[in-house]
Amino acid sequence: MRSMIAAFALAATSLTAPAYAGPKEDYETLREEVWQAVLESDPQLATSVGDRRGDGKLGDLSLAEYDRANIQAEGFLARLYQINADDLPQDLQIDYAVLRRSIRDRLTGAQFDHTRYQIFTNRGGWFSGFASLPNRSPLFTLADYESYIGRLESYAQVNADGIARSREAIARGLTHACEPMRGLEDRIARQIVDDREQSPFWKPFAGDKPAAISDADWENLKDRASVALEEAVFPSYRDFLTFYTEEYAPNCRTGTPGVLATPGGKEYYDYRVKSFTTTDMTADEVHDLGLSEVARIRAEMVEVAKQAGFDTRESFVEHLRTDPQYYMTDADEYLAYTQALAKHIDGFMPKLFGRLPRNPYTVSPIPAAQAPGNTTAYYEPGSLKTGQAGIYRLNTTELDQRPLWELPALGVHEAVPGHHHQISLQQELDIHPLRANGTYFTAFVEGWGLYSERLGIEMGLYDTPAKEMGRLSYEMWRATRLVVDTGIHSKGWSKQQAVDYMLDNTALSPANIDAEVNRYITWPGQALAYKVGELKIRELRKRAEDALGADFDLRAFHDTVLENGSIPLSVLEEYVDRWIAVQAG
């Protein structure tokens, strides 16, 4: 899933604590200041929650803003430590733990030059995030359109700041390895067109004029948008393409691809392991956990192959990878098949949850300019405030590498009961908006997504050996990540070693494996979060089932896991343990 919720890029506020009013009042005052700072620094997040202060603005990507935000974070953390969490009500103790973890993690990461200068990956950065602007902007009123155009006009400065920081990455030996970055220049170039009306950025003006906007205003908006595209957006993409091809790509790293080969890389990766898993696990411990999980899942795959009538796991996997019956050739048919499956899965949701989000989701293709080389699917959060449904994005390119037997597991992960259910519910929970919209822990969010794949068993989705092998292959995919990511970044593995390991253990297609390994190389540690988070949720469910026996309520358990939004795994464990004690009592 993509990084779609803001981190704590904190805006200016007083570092001086207010007069002492009591732990609860002091904490609530501080929390609100942090939230207002987040809204100031992330205009698009402000828009998504219905706050118009960010109209016409994009976030500030400059180093000056980066440094200022870290100083502000230090001030917030100092004030937080002046409050004794034990003196707070239980709900605010959870709140306190989430805020403390978020700010501490930001400040720990800020100690590394990688965080300061290495600000894009092979999957994108500020330039690809900006490309989704037409799909993530509310476009109902004159003010909405003026805000959209203001953001088009603002992109030139964001792009210049991104290039400046990336140029410093080159100087400090912090470029990515060459091989996983191949093809990025083509994806950048697809954003540059000669006819503005062929650009995705023109999409808001391609249809009928909104009734609330006059003819004169509409013509003026289109004129302004044309100028913004011709003078700001397209030149900025050309500037970045020139920078990438003439400066960055010639200085990419050869040899060992992992971050271990960069200055301070070992310490940086150790931080990333702890950050993404929200645990104190070491890279070696994660690697060993991965080896254990791979062995367990591999044994299950052998049994499924036998059920399918194959002598070996390898022969069944080869059959799944190559038999035409498992593949479609028409993108529209593939999309329609996925949409129908998603609607079928919707019908199981009331059986698994007592609380469902109000915001719906849709299934749509990944935009053409972003699809080549991208992952099979991802989720884009929506917003009730701005009238946007969540989007389960599907890659409809290279269909010969996208088998139908993987779609049940993919759908429950990206849409419901996975990302759409969890993230949309978090937005609607009765918790402070900072928690509902401004905090994100990958181990929780992606752990829940992987746990949701397992819920497909209870829905009866894996009703053929091929689909069951698809589920196991997806679980194996996340287990091999633990081995491969740590292998690349802490043990000096080559890319080919990582590819061979995944080819041997998963049923994923070679093209998908190549794309995935490229992702792990340029995004150290992120891939570890999925399996670590899923195992913790499964552990807590078994604990609850053992403690409560016949009184265990699956819907109540799921609602309990999700009712605080995205939280660190240690906070989740404490909360579920308290819930179990109350239920048992």
C-alpha cells in the first residue's frame, strides 16, 4: 500500500509550555497544537479533512522547512515529557503513547542524512505524489478549482526544492543502486505532453462546467490552468527529467545494492527496522523469523500441491505461472472481474465487524503514466469531507504476469476488510483528528492488511487449490520479505540473490518479483512491517480465543483491534489484553 497519510512535519508554534493547568488539560492543549501544526504544514491533508487553510498550497519540501520542523518536534517532545502519562485517563494514555512514538521516531530518523536527502525511490517521490492531484482534489465550487490551480502554480517551487535535496544526496554518496532505478526516467517523461488537454492534470477541465460556476469564471479558470501547466508543471517535470538523466542516474551506486554500502548505512537500517516494525527487534531477529515462517508456509504449500494432484510444490507453481486459463488478456475484462469479486467480498463484512465505515470505495486502474513497473495494486484513501470514495487501484498492464488466482487475497488486503475498511474507519472514529488523520504506523496498517488475507479463509474465498496457493503465495511473499530485506540491507546480498530466493519460495511471477525486489532495495525496512504486524494480530486473536472460549466474539475482537486507529504494536497488545480481561471478568 502507498504512503498516503502525513508524518509529523510540524509548523511553527511556541516552544514555551503554557501555565500549568493539570496533566489532562496540558496534554490536550499540546495535542491540539501538534494537530494545528500538522494542518499548517500539510495543506493537502487539511483539504482532506475539510479545512480550507491549505487552499492553493503544496507542502514545503525545502531543507529550511525540514530543519524548522525538527526543531519544533523537539519542543513538542520536551513538553510531552513534562506530563506524567500515568496521571492521564486511560484513553489519553493511549493517545500519549501514540504521539510520543510518532515524534520520537521522527527525531530519531532526522539524525541520519538518508532521511534528510534521500527523498525518492524507484516507485516515486514528490513528483509521483503530485501526479495524483487531479484524483485527490475536491472539485465542486469555484474555490475548489482556484485551489487546484494554485497547487499547479506552486509545483515549480516544490520540484526545485526536491531537486536541491537530491543533488546533495549525490554529493554525499546517498544515491540508490542503479539497477532498481532503471525505467524511472520513462515514468517521469510520461507526465510531459505537448498538448495540455492530453495531460491528466487537465482532467478537471475536460468535462462539463459545474453548475455553480459561471461561464466567465469557467473560461478564466481554464486560461489560468493552461498557463500553470505550460509555465510551471510541464517545465518542472522537464527539469526533473534532465536532473535525473544527467546528474542522478550517472551517479547511482554499483556493487552491493543495500543501504549497508552507504555512509552510516548500518545504523540507519537498524533504525528503519525498529521504526517500521514498532518493535525492538534487530535485523538478525527479523531475518530468523522470516526463515521460520518460510519453512512453515512452504510445508503448507506442499500439501496444497498434493491436493491439486501435483507431485511437488514446484510443479504446481510452474503450472500456476504458465497455464493460460489463469490469465486474462483484456484489461477491461480483468477490471470487471476484480470489481465483481470486490462486491462479493462486501457481503461478508457484517459477519466480521460490528462497525462499518460510511465511506464507500471503488475499483479503478492505476493511471497509465504510473502503471508500468508499479506494484500489482494499492489503495488510495478517500474522504467524506471532500466527497471522495476510497480507491482500490489495480494495475491493468502486463496481464500475462497477473494471474486470477491471486485476486481474492489481493482484494481483501487492499479494499475490505483490509486497507479501505481500516483507514476509512479510522477517519470516522470518535478520536482526536490528529489520531484519526495524522498518525500512521506501517506495522499496524499493513499487518492488518495481511491479517485480512487470512480472513478470506473464513469467507470461503479460497475455494480451489489454485486460489489457496494464491493466498499462501501472498503470505509467503511477506515472509520472504523478512529474509530478503534484511539480507539486502544488513547481510550484503545482491539483487540476484534476493530474486532467486523469492522465485524459489513464492508463486509470484518473475516480473512481480523483480519489481518487488527493486522496491525493497530503494525503500529499506518498509517491507518488514507486514508480517511482523500480522503475526502480532494473530497472536492476540489466539490469546483472546484461548482466554474466552465459547464467549469469544470475533466481531467484537475485530472492532476492538481497530477502534483506536493505527497504533504501535505494543500499544495494541496492552489494549487488547485489557479488553480480554474485561470480557473474562
